[in-house]
Amino acid sequence: MRAIERVIRGSGYFLRRRDLLALGYTDGAIQRSLRDRRIFRVRQGWYSIPSAPEAGIRAVRIGGRLTGISALDDLGLRVPRQADLYVAVKSTASRLRRATDRHARLLADDAVRVLWTATGSGGTPWRVSISEALLAVLSMETRDVAVACCSAALRHRKITASALAEVFARAPERARRWSALPSALDDSHGETFVRLWLMDVGVSCEQQFYVAGVGHLDFRLSQHSFVEVDGAQHDPRWTGDTPSSYERDHDRDTSMSIDGARVQRFTYRQLYSDWPRVLAAIERAIADDLALTALRTRHPYRPVKRKRRRIPAEPRPHAP
């Protein structure tokens, strides 16, 4: 027979004891695998392997599956992270355990949000389907967070527009009003927030505007005014899997300046803690661009041709 750990991995990292017995494994074989630490007991009657997803282990140990933002984060989507773990359990579930201790009951002050629901059959043994996860987000989160999650799912093609429309149709009334707001052009939740907040104050923008020789920029607000939302990968000290874009960003900004455009860059810290000043800077840049564009119409810009100064060559040393 195949090794138990391989069967568990092929079944989605988690299997119940009764499933293993049905496959022909004996209690003795299970105990030997436990002693050899090739598998471990997640909770009573459930087994997994050391390479299983950590968030999945915590959810199964509690007695359910990842849902909401926790499920989307587990899928690799760029969503606003939350401190709490979101877990969906069946409406008849009982004896929920702590995420870190299968022997202790779940406490009210644990960093876990439990959704008692009739969980569907889609998804994986530790995570609900993308539709169920988004439905949970629409039911629990604010407009900005919910729209950011839906946009991320569209952006990374985890759900189609028609399937997302079906999710909104099942969502609470307050969330149905947001159905037209998600955008597959949002490349991060920071971009979603900026787009929504600009919309709230009546500032229109074009997303992912393409400039020849430069590439796509997050937002064009007026003819020569642009905004970029900078995540951690734009920092020169970035140590992620991909190279830092710090130098490339400055090269792009230089090219934009030569063409008479202005690119404003804002960090997530500024967006979250200093939005009024960010908005003031954006509105000033738009106003300045309108005024400067009108001036350029009457007095077109002509670059000054500067003469190069000739630097006299140093005299060559005489041979001895």
C-alpha cells in the first residue's frame, strides 16, 4: 500500500481516521506513522502531515475551514490582512478547539471569528470555495475591504464576473449596493482604497494608464498628473522574492518629468494614517496641472539648448 503520508497529501493534507480505515489502513499502521512523526493528529479523529498549510492546520484543529479574508489570504490574494482567523463551521458543530491546542476548548477571547453556517462542499478540506469566502467577506467587512477582496479575486482570475455577480445576489442588502465597484484593474488593496476614496469626493481617475516608453501607471488624474501607490516592493530595502522596483520607479518618474508630467507616490502608511493630506496633495496637483496646461497652450514649452563648456585637456607629462 502507499505510504499514509502520501495518501493524506494527495487528499488535500487532511484525512479522518474513518477515511484511512476505509482505504485499508489499520490502527496499527496509523500509530506507527504517528510514532515516526510522518503524520500527526490535528484533532480527535483527524490526521495531517508536517508540510500541511499552517493556517489550514489551525482551522481544522478548531473544527472548521478557513473562510473570509483568511481563505483569500491562503489563496495568495493581496487582501487586507486581519489579526483574527476566520473559520466556517457547520451549524451543528460542537467541541471547538483552540487553534494552538487540540486538547483545549476555544475561548471567547481567542483571535478567531467563527461563522456558523451550512458550509458547501466546494473548496478544500481546510478552506471553503472562493465564492463562499467572498460571501463571508461581503457579510462581515466594510465596503472598502469587501470591494478590495472582490477586486483581488477578479484581478487574479480566481472568479469570473458572472460568478461574482451571483455572490453579490446572495449577499446582505447593504453589500448588494457595492456590486458595481470591484475592478480587475486594481493591482492591490491600496489601489482599491485610493480609487474608492477619490470616487467619494468626486475625483475621477483612469486606472492602469499606459504611457509609451514608461509602462502602466496606477492612476491618471488629469492630463499630466499621475499617482502611484507604493507597497513594500518599491522600497530599496525590499527583501522579497522579486527584485525591488526602487531604481526602475525613479527611472520611470524621470521619463515622465521630461515629458512634462508629475508622478506622486504614496505609501500605505500615508494612505491609512494621513489620507486628508494625501488628498490635499492630489487635488493641488490636479489644479496646478490644469493651470499649467492652459499656460502651455498659450506659451508652448521649448527646452533651452545649453552650450557645453569645453574643459581644456590636461597637459601630457614630458618623457624623462
